[in-house]
Amino acid sequence: MTWDVEVAFDRTAVLAPAAVEPLLDQAGLLIGFLGKVEALGGRQVRLAVHTTAPRRAFGLDLVEAVALTDEPAEPDAVLSAPAEWWLRLVTGRHAATHTPAEVTLKGDTLTLDDLRRVFPGF
């Protein structure tokens, strides 16, 4: 991942735009391995995720394991973020200093710091 090198010299570095959509399509393959639901201390959360560039809507189930799902009809929280940032989140490249202002999380059951703990990286 070249982002790891680029961000050392440019705090505004992002993933290559051409890579975002293919990586987003593959994110579900490793999400159960990458995510650590035990970081929530027993809390169970069903999250709606809305991404931009590309625009997608899906669910993230943080119950017994971490899993991508269809968007829940009644989510506990709603995360809206650029798809590029979502990919960095789930791979552990998510420091608050690299979180764009357009990332929002609405709901009382989860914080961005909770999500950072759920996805500690490889």
C-alpha cells in the first residue's frame, strides 16, 4: 500500500482513486478477519455505512463477529464517509489526524474511536 509511504510526507495523502472501487468490492472478503468485535466490550451494533466516490450503502454487523451485510432497516448508527477513508479504516490506517472532515457517525451507541479499536490493523 503506497499510502503508508506517501502519508509520511503528505498528511493529506489518499489511496489512489483508481484503486478505491476494486478494493471496495473486495473488502468483504477480509472484514471478518480484520475486525475485532470484542473491542466493543460486549456491545452489539448494527451500523449502516454510506460511502461516496463511489456511492454505496451497506451494513456492518458488529454482533458475534464483524460482517458486511445489507443495509439494516433500523441501524443503531449511521456512518457516512468517502469510500477511500472506509478502506483505510478497515485496514487500520485510520488515525484521527487522517480522518477527513466529511466523515460523520450518527447514533449514540458507537464512536469513531470505537470503530478504530474494532479495526486495529494487520
